[in-house]
Amino acid sequence: MDVPPADHSYLTIEQFCKRTTLSESTIRRRIKEGSLKIWQPGGKGTRVLIAASQLFQPGEKSSKSDRPLSTGNKPVPSHRLPGPVPRWKKL
């Protein structure tokens, strides 16, 4: 059995969700893409634990996915469905 480093405390995915206010699917997606490191004491297919040191701390730089999207000077694209522009909008 793997032994975790003694200087870390670990949280389950549910506990991590409550502390970060992120959804479980977001946490699992970040684990899959590798931005969150995990420890599975029983091996593959068992309980997933996340180091508490990975919680976002105030004053730290946030990751790319945590920052709000900035449009800068670019115009915001309209959320238009694909296809031709209706005749009444061309007038």
C-alpha cells in the first residue's frame, strides 16, 4: 500500500468541492487533465484523495481556468445560431 507524505492532509472529492465551491464534475475533469494531483491509497479504482495544500489560497495567482474571461478591446461575439441572417435583420 502507498504511504502519503506525512506533511500533507487529504480531502475527499466531496470535501474538496465544499471548500472550493466547484462542482464534482469540475473537480474530476481537473483531475483527469492533470491540474489536480490525487492519491489513491487502495490503488486504481478506489477512493480518491486530494492534498489540502491544493486549495486555492487568497493572494495566490489563480490557474488559467479560475480567471474570468477578459474581452479586452475586442467586441463580444453575439450568440447567434448558425445559418443565414433573417431578412428582417438585414433591413
